[in-house]
Amino acid sequence: MLKKIFLASLLFLSYSGLKGQYDIYFYEDFNSNKRNWSTKNTADVQTIIKDGYYQIEHKRTSASYNFWKEFNIAKDKEFYIETKIKQLSGVKDWGYGIVWGAASWKNSYNFLIAETGYFSIGKYKNGSWTELKKWTESTAIKPGQYNKLAIRYKFNKLDFYINGQKVASLNYLAFYGNYIGFILYHNMTVSVDYLKVNYNRERINLVKNINPKYRKKNLGKNINSKYSEIAPIISPDGKTLYVARQNHPQNEGAEKKYDVWYATRKNDGTWNSLKRMGKPINNSGDNLVIAVSPDNNTLWLEGLYTSTGEFLSDAGISISHRKPDGNWSVPKQIVIQDFYNRNEYESYCPTVDRKVLIMSVERDDSYGEKDLYVSFRLPNGEYSKPFNMGTDLNTFFNEGTPFIAPDNKTLYFYSYGHPGYGSADIFVTKRLDNSWRKWSKPQNLGPTINSTEWDTYYSIAAKGDYAYLVSAKNSLGQEDVFEIKMSEEAKPDPVVLLSGKVYDKKTKKPIAAKIICEDLNTGAKISEVKSSAKYGNYKIILAYGKKYGIRAEALGYMAINEHIDLSKVSKYQEIKKYLYLVPIETGQTINLKNVQFKRSKAEFTETSYPELNRLVQLMKQYPQMEIELSGHTDTRGKPDLLLELSQKRVDAVKAYLVKHGISPSRISGKGYGGTHPLGTGSEAIEIKNRRVEFKIKKM
């Protein structure tokens, strides 16, 4: 689950006296706390801002403590950091001072002084401490007084100053992250007078032509509360919103961790109030939805469950299916090979076809803390070892809450490392190849979405018109869910939401069946879903750029195959396609809709072979089956030529079956030309007349 680090907003007060268009001057005088410096009162730390000073007491008997802000410093430009700090009480032989270039305490740089008159410079890398400048005595230090500490980067050198006197110089140290602030060790209290930073901010790579009229809107009290609401996932049809809510009295377990809640959309577009899902989806652990199937009958969930639905672990993902009675099955683990995560938090998102899984975790080859990784579904249903998605996306700091759009190309994620407005911002990028490591340069979604607060998560329905995200700014309590209309440049590629029902062609009753969608050119399976047992409903999301074959499969039935041509890209569409299954019994007739021929010829098109091969397999599965083929053309043309063409096409189908091992004695056939039309008139109707059918003569 995502860690909620709240980084304060920054106020840039003056640009005067600095070189370069992007030079920034930051000055914090602590006359107020408009920038939300941490003010804690715990067993370990007590902080207060009063009378223009930031007073910090660290009560622990070991280790250090950091207080910082984020500054998007261009790594190859000059910068200057200065503070005035004084120790008020506590141990005198441990350090306090400036922390800079930090991604976390585990990866940070320290410039320290001690009341004994010594200073030191060091770094943490992956939690291991190294002294870059050993403790050295300096007369520049004034024990018991405010000491001015400064760091200047210029000409590839870092110079360190105490009260205006240069005390050390080092070669440039590459930043781990952009946090700058104060560090103090145990059993001491310090007072900070001010913090000054001169630096060159990295240019924000914004999505172009963001519509300023589209601004994020708090979804209000039906969705949000005084509690924390995060991880919004909108169903592909846009009708159901899943949200994780923390600390609500109705939540499972004594700690009231995150539970899954959901809301349905009203006819007027507004939302009904959130309802909490029951067991087994929710238990005493943190429960979050990470994906929902197009038919809303399958949930992917963060975390692992026991066989009885109790909390097992936060490390991993699970899947649950809606049962015929409307309840949910106990979530079962989805195995990711060689999975581990060094971080306390993680987030996941599968592609809509479930062939690829993107996750945010920290592993041994991470560039910073949490990075984005990709895994691929294996033939056994498991996912491959996570593979780092590379520096196109990952930085020295956290990247997380990935959401891959229904087009399987457009990725949204948050980052602390890419230039933004402060804290976590949401970015968009496009996949450039099938390696899943080549991406366009991430673009910041701009100030209508991102703020100086914590802006994370991003979920869009198949239509791609609205996005759902989380922000801590302008919330009703803690984090809230917001909605925003998407600008064209921030949208993914359009897709098609295909839906319908599966029927028994003989009885006209709905059937629970497996729905297979294939690439007609290659025969490759694109998607597989199940229709509901009660109503026969199904939904599939399809990308543009291909011709598809769609069929239902159920034991004892043969499908009437359908096809859909999406080779030409268009706008978002919702298409209805009803599928029929024919009982495998004597007398039944099946239209081989996807067996097609070149114009006025008896030569198959490339898209015909998947269906021809299925007919071969069917006849091998039922070795006593005998069939009668019938060939038909449209009604336009000379009748004798149409009759001849239809017979040649019947002969072509028979020859294909025989070539692939079916005895010719089991196959008869006749061409009927245009004498048995399904209709007449338009070209669309005449296309349907061009067909080959078969009738089961014997079983």
C-alpha cells in the first residue's frame, strides 16, 4: 500500500539578483507555519514554531531525525543552501546541521557540527553510513551560539562554510533525492532561525494544451469523509467506483485499517453513497481493489488471504470472482515468481487483458526507493520475475500507483523524482514498444490535477472522459477522491467496449460460457472472459487496429462465430454483440461466419484459418460426426456463375478438412449460389449472404 508522505508547499519569494530564467530563491524565516513544517508531539520528537524560530527536540537515546522539504533542483546547475542553527540542550558530542540531496534517511547527505567544536560531512547509502570528511576541529564553530552553516555548489565542487569560513571542499555528490532540511542526533534540542536555498529548478514537462476549465472536483460527502479515502478504481463501464477507506467504525478488525467500499452511479451522473463490502473481501488487514473486470464480476485485490478469507500478508495480490448468488469468492493468491519488496508499501495494476502486471516495489536493482516493475503472465497463470522498467520512468525517488489504461499503451503513475509542483505528482507516458522498458518522456498532468500536496492514484473508465484520483488538498478530512474531466492530450487511445449476452440458439435461454476473442489475422487469443450464469452477460474491452473474432464456448455446444473489424481507429464506442451456441446434435446448422473468401474467388482470406481449424478439431473430437456443407453467395450477378462459385467454395472447405485429417466420407456438400439469401438490398445485407454453413447429419 502507498506510503502517505505529506510534503509541505513551497513559497518562492523573490527572483531578484539571480542568474537564469529558472533560478529560485527560497527563504523560510519561521514567522509562521504556512509551509507546514512538521510539528510533532510524540514520545520521540517534540517540535514547535514560535517567535520566528523552529525548535526541535529529539528525545530518543539513539539514531538521528530529519526534517525537510522538497526542492526540484536541476542536478547540473549551481545551488546554495544556508541555515542558522543553535543547540539549546542535550549531548554535546553528537552532530546537528543540514541534510541535503536526500531521498530518505537511508539515502542522504549530512553536514554536521557539534558543541565540542568539531564538524563532519557524511552520507547514508542504502542505510549504510560513510564519512566523507572525518570529524575535524574548527575555530569557526561557536558553541552555545547560532552558527551559520552553508553549502555551495559551483564548478563541479561542493564548498562547506561555517559562519562564513570555508572549512571543506568536495567533488560534486550526485543527489539521491531533492529533500533539504535539518538533521539532529539523539538527546538534543536545537533551534533554527532560518533556511535559505538558491537553486535552479528543473523545468516541468507538462502535457500540452491542458484545458484550464477542467479542474478536479471533490466528489463530496457521498464518497469522501473525515477519514482517509484512497485507491479509487472505476469499473471499465464507468458505473461502479471502488474506494479504500481507513479508520471507519464499520471497518473490519480492531485497527480499522483500509477496507474496500463501493458506490454506484445514478442516472444523472452523480454517485450514491459508499457502501462497505463485506467478508471475504474485507478483513483485519489493509484491503484495496487494484483492478476490476469489464463485466464487474472479478476483482483484483492487494494483499494475501487465508483459505477462510482472513488476513495473511500485505505482500502480494489476490483475485476474487462474483458467485452466482452475488457473493464473492475467497480471494486466491496470484503468484509472482521471485517476488519480494524491500519497502513497507507497494501498489499494482494489471493490463486489461491481464497479460502484463505493473507494480511499484523496492528491490535490489531499484534506482531509488520504490520503482515501477513489470511482470508477464506465464502459461501456468503465474507472473514472471519482476523486471525494472528502466530510467525512462524510474528516478532516484519513489514512483508508484501505476494505472495502465484500457489501450494497454498509456500509463499513469505518481512520482516524487520527476519535476513537479511539490510532493507527489501524477504523470502520463506512452509505451513505445513491446519490451515495456521504452516509454515516452513522462509528462506532468499539470496544475489542474497536481498541487503542492499529495496527489496520487489515477483511474479512468474505458470511455476515457473522466479520471479519478486522490489528493490531500481541499479535502473534507484526510485524503479524498476527486474527479476531473480529461483534456484530449492527456487521454489514452480510444477503445471499444463490447458487450452482449450468450444464448442457446435452440432454446433462446442464456448460458454461462467462456467468451474468446482472437486476432483474426494471427489467431492469437486477445481476451477471455466468462458470461454470467443467470443472464448470460459479458463485457470485453478491445483496442483499435485489428480485426477480431469473437465466440462463446461451452461443453456440448458449438459456437456461431462473430467478427468485428476495428482495423481503422475511431472514437470510443460501445458495441452490442449477441453470441449464440448451437447444441452439438443431429440437425443443427452452424454458419461459419469467419470463413471468408477473396472477392469472386474460392481462395480463403487469412482470417479464415482459425475457424477452419476449430471445425477440424470439432470433427476429431466427435469422430462419428458427419456434416453437410452448403455454400451461398449474394444475390447480385449471373445465377449460373454464382452457383459455380458457391460450389467451388464448398469444395475448398472440404479440401481443407480432408487435408487436415478428416475422412472425405464424413463430408458432403452443395453450392446454392444466391438462391437462399438471408436478405436482400444493401451491401451490408449482401455481405451476410456470402457464407458457408454446415449441418450436422449424424452424430
